[in-house]
Amino acid sequence: MSEKQQEEISTPDEFKEALAYAATVEQETAPVAGVVNAETPDETMSDVLADWWRRVKVGDLGSLPIIVGLLIIAIIFYTQEPLFFSPRNFVNLLLQMAGIVTIAIGVVFVLLIGEIDLSIGFVSAVAGVGMTLLLRLDGPALPWPAAIGIALLTAALIGFLQGWIITRTGAHSFVVTLAGLLVWSGVVLIMTTVYSTAGTIVIQDETVIGIANDYLPPMWGWALWGVTNTIFAFSRISRYRTLQRQNLSSGPVTLLVLQILVVALITGGAVWYANQDRGVPVVFIIVLIFLFFWTIIADRTRFGRYVYAVGGNQEAARRAGINVDRIRVTVFMITSFMAGVGGIILASRLRSVDTATGGGNLMLNAIAAAVIGGTSLFGGVGFVMSALLGGLIIASVENGMGLLGLPSGVKFVVNGLVLLAAVLIDALSRRRRESSGIV
Amino acid sequence: MADAPILELKGVSKNFGAVQALTKVDFETRGGEVMALVGDNGAGKSTLIKGVAGIYSFEEGDTYIDGQKVEIHGPREAADLGIEIVYQDLALADNLDVVNNMFLGRELIGSLRMLDEVKMEQAALETLDSLSVTTIRSVRQQVASLSGGQRQAIAVAKAVMWNSRLVILDEPTAALGVAQTRQVLDLVRRLADRGLGVVIISHNLHDIFEVSDRITVLRLGHKVALFEANKTTQQEVVHAITAGTLSHVPGMDEVEA
């Protein structure tokens, strides 16, 4: 290819073009030359906003579609049914999104390395059903930590198995996990029908049921809010001061204050509103802990960096000495593990499991949540919090349609359209980014 | 520069099945010099550098680093010996920023096993500064948003950041415009001025003559000539690339007859 270019450029016409191009390049680069070595100029708030708007225009939308989408959803459902904004429904929404957000966290990781995992729905069911069976008082009657531990270990092992097959054979993750989908759906059916002909098994442990059915007392909710927001503010401020001290770009101080205030207001509002009803669900705190933990892993550790590198340019990662296959297998394990956690949350919420556990829209909703939240299907682009944002949209739509009492046919159609919209936004913004040279 | 060459290959050979890619080739690079490696397609240039990089192993001949005989069994070992290779396709991850790319695979770890972004950013800035790479607006911008010349500069900076002694550049200017080629060639010259050994592979003789001190010519797996860049002409080099200047190249006479 390079030889070709070399030959092409030697013809006089193209050489002229090259010269003209070089001139424009020089013009473009000249004004910014030397900025790297100069003192980092203090960015102002308007610089930040201008930069953000410039990125939006070239297709780097970030969280914008989600905020717009949430506004549209809120307006539509509120005008149709004012109860949509009641404290009771708000707490319901937090409960409803917990399982899907948890599973979607794992999906974010598998999408980041440019792969897919279709088995998550039934892997979550294997964990949920497995735990329920292990808790049976007329069966193994294990204590709940053991039952949950074994269930999650099983989920992680399933991920290891699938990831190992994918990396060893080079088979596409779509096909391998599609096979997994079939296998694990069969396993779930066998597991649920082997002990009871009815196929419904009730969870016989109050702690496990409490996971998705207990609420923080109001004062606890506020205490937690105070502690987490103080930690957040301190970590932001100390980071800002380190960057300032080292003369690295830290952004304007206004942005810092704004970030801290907005987070405090949103979370404070959520705690206050939930306290009007039953209080903040315990399960939502669990979900937040997972979100926080995996965000740290993805953004601040070597492993997380390698996940992004493998998704961005596998060959570059390999040449940098990264054990690409080990990263990929680990990611499949994370995805299955988080699916397992989600399965336990979903089982706890329903207080039982049955033959339909893990089926329906679960897998597609979890993948859609990650994509809607801003994680690209093409790998290398995304963030853990997109699971929360996308899960919020999916759960809001389901919740709103439930309030309106729409027939299931309509629900399916709307769900499909929301997914389509998300994928189209991803594809279009990607095309836009590519044409403007940003991935 | 009287010491042993940084890299010296003595009589190395490599074949792929029936194809003899390299036949008893001698090659050397001294510190502070830019050695050009030229030849037509299939001359064995890539095989030679892949051998040095440890991707292939030579069947015959020896490799010396600073006069010490070494065996290089993989990219990691090559890196440990201070050999860095900038491949034509650069091997940068588009979705990561400049700092993350420069440290890819060798991230600095701070407290709690977290990445030390501040230290990495400073080191990246220092390296770019020392190489006088000034066209990059921010080291926190994604590599995808950089021009070809800027990417090449990042790839080179990445290679020299690790106390490397020998940098091998595979076609560094192939996809670049005129102004960007200029920047990259200046950068290559600065590497040599810092005392590093530089090997540059290129098809562009104009670039070669601009930046290199000596020119090794390969043809069909044989080393056919070694020129001092300021004592030869483009015609002479072209002749060596296409027909060979030695009257009796071993094994070549039958082909030419």
C-alpha cells in the first residue's frame, strides 16, 4: 500500500496537490505550535462549553442523547399519567432498574473489547435458580453467603468457559454465546423442573429476599448521602489541586464546583424523594457500589486500560506486550459474574424463580441499556456508568407503559423502537466521528 | 564513535521454506548515526528488522549489541536490550489519548495499584518536549484526532521514552504529506543527535538522502552495497537497488546471466 502511495505521489499533478495540502497543514498547525510546552492556559467555563459543543457537532455526543431521551420519556408519561412522578413510582423505578443495570455493567465490559455476550440472560438465571435451589430447606439448606457465593462462582466459571472457547478457537463470541444462550436456557429448565413439577421455587431465606425488598431508614439514607458526597467532593478537589500543582490541564474551577453541586443535588433529591415513600432501596445501594467499583477498575487500573486498548486496537495491545487473550477471558468472566449478580437481584425481587427466569427481554434489555447509555457496539468506546443511564431509560419506558396499562404487544413494539433508536444514534454518531477523524 | 556499533549483524540468513529471504547479510548501526536500509520489494528489509525485533530468529549468523553477542527471542527481549521498532502501521490505539498510548503496556502505577496519570502525563510531556514535538495541542486528546505526522511523532516518542538505544523506523514517511514528512525527518535526525542508533527503512530516496548518514542496500536477500550518504548519488543507489553494484554477488550470477 505504501509503495502505491509512493508511486502515486511522484506524478507532478499529485505532487502539486501534496504541496498545497502541506501548506494548509502548516497553516493549521502553526498557531497551536508550542502550546504543549507553554504554561497550561486556564480554561474558562465558556471554553469547556465551546469544546463540548464542538464535539457534539462532530458526533461525539457523550451523554446528550440520554438526557434528551429521559426528558422526552418523562414528559410523555407524566402528561399521560401524573402518577409517573409520584414518590411511590420513583422507588418502584429504582427497584425495577436494579437487575438490568447490574447485568448491563458486565455488558459494558464485553462491548468495550468489541465482543458480545448473548448468554447473559440465562447465565443470570442459572445463578438465580442455583442459589434458590441451594437455599431450599428440604434440600441443601446452605446459609445464604454460601449459596450466593457458589452461584456467583458458577456464573464466573461459565464466563471463563465461554471466553476460553472464544479465545482458543477464534470462534466469534456471537456464535459461542448464542450456543451458550441455548445451553443455559435448557439448564435453567432442567434445574427448575427437577425439584418441583410446577417449576416455581420459592426463596427460603429472609436475608436473600431482603436484598431487593428492604429499604434504608430515612436517616440512614441521609447519612449515606452525606458520607458519599463528602468523599466525592474531597477526591475531586484533591485531584484538581494535584493537577494545578503539576501545571497540568485541570479545567476551570467553576466546572469543579458545578460538578460537586449537581451530584449533591441530584443524589440529595433522589434520597429525599425516596424517603417520601418507603426509603432508598437497599438493592439500589448495592448497584451503586458495583457501579463505583467497576468504574474504578475500568478507569484507574492497568486492567481497565488494557480492556480499552484491546477494544481500540488489538494488534497495538498485543505489540505493547499485553496478554490480549487473558484480558478477553477475564472480561467474559466479569460479564457472566455481573449477570449472576443481576440474576440473584431479580430472583430476590420476585421472591422465587420459575421456568421463565432469565428469558423474555432480559438479555436484549441489558445489552440495550449499555448501548443506550453510550457504550459503542464496535468496541473501545464506553463507560461503566452507561449501564446506569441506559438502564434508567429502559426501566422508565417499561415502568411508564406499565402504569398506562398498555398491552404487551405495544410494549414489545416500543421496546424495539427504543433499542433501534439507540443503535441508530450509535451508528450515525460513529459515522460522523469517523468522517471528522475522531473515533 | 570509535566504540563497537550499537547493533551489528554478522552473516545472518533466514529462509521461509524454499524462499531464501536473507543470505549471509552483514549490517551495523552506530550510535548517533542514521542508517538507511533500502531495497526493492522482497529484498529482505522487513525480514531483517523482524529478526532484530525477535519476531523471527535467524538460522545463521550472529547478532551483537554493543559488541556483546545476544540472542533475541521476542519483542520483550528486544525492548529489554533497548531496541524499539516503530512499525509502519504505528500500533497506536485510536480510542486512547496520547499519554495512554505512549505508556501502553508499561503504565506507571501509583498508590493502591491505581494508574499514576499525573506522573505519566508529565513524563509524556517531557519526552515530547525533548524531541521538540510541538504540534500536539493536548496530550490528553485521542490519537484518532491527530494527523498522520503527529501520530508518527507519537509513535517515535513512545519508542524513545524507554531509554532505548536503537530505534528502527519502518517507512515512517510513507503516508505523510510534505510538511509532515519534514517534521518526521527532523525528528529522526534529532534522535541520532541524542546519540541513539537509528535505522530507517524507506522507499523514498529523497528522504533517505536528507536524513541518513549511511545507506545499506539489500537486493533479493543479499547485501549489495553500503554507501556513505554524502559520497554517493541517488543514481548510484538506485542502480544498487535494481541491478546491484558488486560484480559477483554470491549466488546471483546465474540469475543475472
